[in-house]
Amino acid sequence: MISVLNHENAQVAQQIRNLQLPAYQVEAELLQTDRTPRLYDSTGDIQSCEEAFVGLFQGDILAGFISFKREANLVDIHRLVVSPNYSRQGIAK
């Protein structure tokens, strides 16, 4: 099920962070760097960001999410994250 995520809520922000961290760790390993900024986001950073979040749930589990900002006719994607446990299943499509 696809749902809007209230990232300002501490529990939701923690869910986002818990998914984001392992996903960006995989990316960092592939890129052979530790300079992926999202590896260092805190729950507070997520709560205070001005992005909108939409998540995909598999049952009760957040399997992936996208965040974006919309300005007039422009949508700027900031994050597209899929849990390593759900990768290669078409979630990011």
C-alpha cells in the first residue's frame, strides 16, 4: 500500500531513518565512499526537512519511500530509497 508519510512525527521519522541508513550504506559501498550525506541524517533532520514523503508498505513494513519538493510546476526528487531486503522487486519504478 502506498501512503503519505508524516515525517514530522518522531516514530515515522525513525522508520524513515531505519530504512534510509542500510539503503545508503549499500550505495556508499558500491560507490566506495562514506561521503553519502544521507548516511548522517538524524531523526531530527528528517523531521525538520521541507520535503514531502510517500512510502510503500509491504504489510506493516516500510519497504521504500520517495521524498520530494514541489514548486509551481516543478517536482524535485530528493530521496528515492528501497530497503535492501526489497531491492530488485520494482519498488523504485
